[in-house]
Amino acid sequence: MLSTADSFMEFLAEQFTHTSLLEWLAVSTGFICIYLAAKESVWNWPISIISVVAYGFLFFKEAMYGDMTLQIYFLFTGFYGWYFWLSKRTERNKPITLLTVKGWLISIASIAVLSLCLGWFMAKYTNSIVPYADGFCTSVSFIAQLLLTRKILQNWLLWVFADICYVPLFIYKHLNLSAVLYFVLIAIAYKGYLDWRKTYREQVN
């Protein structure tokens, strides 16, 4: 048993020694961004922009074009969030809502169609070796982000699912640090779901 554990640790250490500086930058700033966001620090936005840009280049290098495109979307939301927090503007509080059965059907259908379209496009016009897996993860993340902007509770469940899907994809692409980051994000997203569910129940009672 000890020998097996030692072999696994040696394998893990070897994998991390082959991690590029670009991935180190993307993951380290990603962790810092998550910490600062939890502390409600405005500095989470510029740090997140660095992480998004680094991941954009990393995904381009790894021919993960769907996720590269998703980073462009995150980049715009990062600049908006930074501006919004700095200007200290306030918005009318919007209550958390639930996804209806119709909403679930539309979300699932949208993910399926978008996944097929992105996968087909990348398989036909790019050198991606994981076109449909990349397209699927990108599609789930896109719909999850859309539900988040609408303050729909189940966005967190989609994020949990997306992060679970990303972990083996990153391992397959030898992006081991990113796999660790997204493994942590699974717990964070689930905690977000529990917190929002508690707030929702307080709203309706």
C-alpha cells in the first residue's frame, strides 16, 4: 500500500514539474481571484482578468477553442464587474428564482444544440483533438453563466456539473494544476448552491 502511495506521489510530482509557466500563472491567479471574491475585495476583478487572459492563451495553445472563446466572454464580464464595483453603483435587489420544468428543458436543449454545433465546427475547421468534449464543457458553462446573471438558483448545479466535466478533460490534456483548481471549484459551486438555497427559502417564508 505504501509503495503504491509513493508511486502515485512520484507520478503527481512528475506531472507538476511539466506544468508550463502559463498554466502556473492562470491557476495561481485563479486561486487568488476566488479568495478575493469571497472576501468581496474589488481586487478580485483585475486578478480575474489576468487569469482569464492566461487561460485564453493556454486554451489556444492546447487547441481548446471553445473554452478559449468562453474566456473572451469572461473577460468582458471581468471588466464590467471591475467598473461596477469601483463606481459603487447600486441596483434594485433582485430575488433569487427557481428554474421551471420548461426552463430546464430549454437549458438542456440549448446545451445539446450548442455542444453539437461547437463540436462540429471545431472538428471540421480546427485541429482540436477534443472538439465535442470542449464544446460540451463550453456550452454548459455558457448556460450556467447565463442563469447566474438571471439569479436562478440552479445555475450553481450546472457549475458543479461543468466543473466535474472539466477535471478529467484537463487531466487528459495534461493540465494538472487546472484539474486541481476545478476540483476545488466543485466544492465552491456547491457551497454557492447551498447559500443561495438558504436565501431563497428565507425569501418565500
